[in-house]
Amino acid sequence: MVREHVGPIADLRAAVRARRLLWFFCRWCGHAERRDPRDLAYKVANLTLDDLAARLRCRRCKSRGRALVLASEHRFPDRND
């Protein structure tokens, strides 16, 4: 039996272990996007969510460093489905 992740989600590895989607919000233009943390974890798995927010660039307004990253309560789907 697989144990559920217990504890705070502070970095990408914890988000993947908890199987949680991440919300990305731009504080400048209000653009919001929900993404799978596995898409980013292969590059920067040790990065905290705050450090990741400082590196992100908004797809709509192209501003950098104005993001807010939050873990969603929704789980990501299996890639085998």
C-alpha cells in the first residue's frame, strides 16, 4: 500500500511526491495557470517554490519575478491514462 505524503509542500520534489498540481499566478497581469510539477522537476527538482517563482516568466505579459506558486489540492493524473 502506498502512503500518502504528509507535510508541507515546499519544493518541487515534495509536490511530485504528494502528487499535487501547482498553480502559477502572475501578480502583474493576473494570468493564472495550473501545471504538472513533473514537467519542471526533471530540470530543477531541488528548487523551492519561492525560488521557482522568482525565476518564472509570465506567458502573457512576459514579466519576470512577479509570480506566486501554490500547491493545488487536486492531484495530477497518471501519465499512463
